[in-house]
Amino acid sequence: SVLRRFKPLLDRVLVERFAPEVKTKGGIMLPEKSVGKVLDAKVVAIGPGAKNLEGKVVPMSVNVGDRVLLPEYGGTKITLDEKDYHLFRDGDILAKYEAES
């Protein structure tokens, strides 16, 4: 697949946004306008990390498979295999969800 061959550079993170909820918990369909922008996403690829002033690579704060919270704006939209993804810098990602123990 194209996704396997797509490698983000430096501290960039490729994410796939989760689909918006189009039904309420009670089963009522929501009109498209009222569906908020989905800020949760799954990390699908990461770069090796950016270098600091000493030339050492700073490790990434997220890994492939992590569920993360994105800023409302920003990122670069990319379409691969007719699917939409977004590319963000590691530092732009607001949070990651920890697995429940």
C-alpha cells in the first residue's frame, strides 16, 4: 500500500482522523452542519524525530497506533489511496490518550 511507502520526515506525524459521530446516543441522526470537527485521530506513521542544537535526535512523543488529540486548525491534508490523512509536527499534537490499565 501507499501508506507503507509514505515516510514522514523529521518530527512529522501522519494521522487518520476518526469518523464524526452522525448519531446521538439515543439514535437520532445529526445534520452534517451540526457534526463538530473531529479532533481525535490515530497515528499511522511517524518521522525519526528532529535534531536539537547538539545534533542529537529528539525522540518522538507519539508512536504508530496512538490515539491523539489534534488542534482545531493546522496540519496538511494528504490523500493516499483515496483516503484522507493529515500531517502535523510532533509538537503540534495536543495530547495522547493512555490505554486504561
